[in-house]
Amino acid sequence: MTTLALVIGAFVAVSAVVYVAGPFLREPAVEGRADRFDELEPESRRALELAEQRDRALAALKELEFDHRTGKLSDTDYREQIGPLRQQAADALRGLERAEQ
């Protein structure tokens, strides 16, 4: 009797997992065009690249600032590294502004 209960329980558990995972496993049904990120228009792709560049530069600036405040980075090293990172962030922001217009 307990073996039958275990088999039925396992069957119900597997069925529930397959039922819940089903929508994630099949291709999306979008009429007229595919629902994929790699099929972005060139302008959208460029804006996405610039946004990623901006985010990386800002994250690096934040980490650099943290390292400087905690004493892991000397004042000289901080001054050497902050300029190029600020330039990268500014370039990305300018590019995003142009892309939005």
C-alpha cells in the first residue's frame, strides 16, 4: 500500500513540475515577429550598448570611490583612474542623448 502511495505521489509531483515549467520551455507565440532580443533595430541595439557602457563606467566609478574612501587606493592612484572613468561615463551619456533625439 505504501509503495503505491509513493508511486502516485511521485507521479503527481512530476506532473506538477512539467505543468508549471511548460510555458517556460516552449517558444513564445508572437504574431508577425519573433520575441527575441537579438532582433533589435540598429538604433535600439546602439542605445542598449551605450546604456551598458554607462552602467559599467558608473559601477567602476562607485567601486573606485569606495576603494579610495576605505583606504585601499592611494590619492595618486585615485586621481589617475578617476579621469578616464568619468570620460567613459560622459561619452556614454552623450551618446545616449543623441540616440534619444
